Amino acid sequence: MTDDTVEIRWRFRRRTARVAGVVAGVAVLVGTWWVVSAQGVVETGSSSWSRGYPDGCLFPDDDMWALYAGDEDVVAVQTVGNPAPWPVTVVSHRPDVFRFGGPFDEFTTFPPSDGVPPAPDETNDRATIPAGGEVVLWIVEPFAADGEILPGSYGYNTMTGIDGADLQVWSLGFPHDTHVEFRGRLWQSELDLESAAFQRQLAEMCVDDE
């Protein structure tokens, strides 16, 4: 083996080692960046609104937000907050049910003046939330007529409930799936508003307080 051959082999090995070191360094950097990006989560915001029947009991159930009759439109609003020190983008997995309005701040009319959800072209399936900010999330008819059960849904007696929305959070260029809880569960009864059975159902909400 000539000296030239040995030198070529050493050069190749050194170059391979440098490339491997660069690749490993990039992998560590990307992994660290991903871990940091995962800290960009969203959380239940500071405000909410519903036109359903709230739990007006003496000792209300903290897990309950509101109850709707079976023939009522289920419409509610929950703000979503970003506690991260950088902006994040949230994307709805079900834009037919969960859609974003504008940012929530001191200039936002809240609750909505008429309780009617905005037209689809006035909302979006995604929103960017600044650091420390909040955005309005509209919840419209989360209980499908075809019986489809969304993630976070529950069945109890003659009622169906839901406690949050599945969202995707883009933080520092990486996507992360998350489930944002509402201030409590929204419930819809199978019973119509004017039925005596539904009125009894409302009254029974406070039976434990008596």
C-alpha cells in the first residue's frame, strides 16, 4: 500500500467523521427545537358564553357548562389562550363545528350581542394567537344529527355532552395535536324544550341540593 493510498483513506475517514458530526449536531438541534416548540401549548381562555341553560343550583356542578333541549341550536363561545412567550397558530380538526373568530381583547364585544354565529366567511379554520393573547372559538352544533360522536363527547341517560375541542398547534414551525377543554361540559338532551320531561330534567339538576 503506497503512502498516497494511506493518505487518501485518512482524508476520507476524516471527511466522513466530519459529515457524521454535522448530521448528529443537526439532529440534536432539531430535536431540541422540537422539544422547545412543544412548550407552545394553548389552554382554556378567560371567557366563555352559552345560550343554553346554566347550572343554577345552589351547589353547581363545576363540570357542567350548559344544557340545551333537543330542538334547540347548540351555539357557544370559548376563548382559547396562548401562554407561550411566542405566537402560535391553532388549526381546527373540525371546522364544521369549531371555527375561530377574531382576537379577544378589551375591544371585543362579549358575549356576542345576538348570540348568532357569524357567517362562515367571517370565521376561519385557523388563527394565530400572539404571546399571552386569546382568540374566540365558536362552537356550533357539536352533536351531529347522524349520531357521530366527536372526540371529548359523552353519553349519559338521554343526554350527550362534550368537554372540549381537538386542535392542532403550530409552534416554532412544528405541529402538535392537543385537546382544549371548555369551561365545562356542554350537554344536549334528546327531549324537546316544551316537553314536560325536559322541564323535569332541568329541575332534577338541583335534586342533590335539596
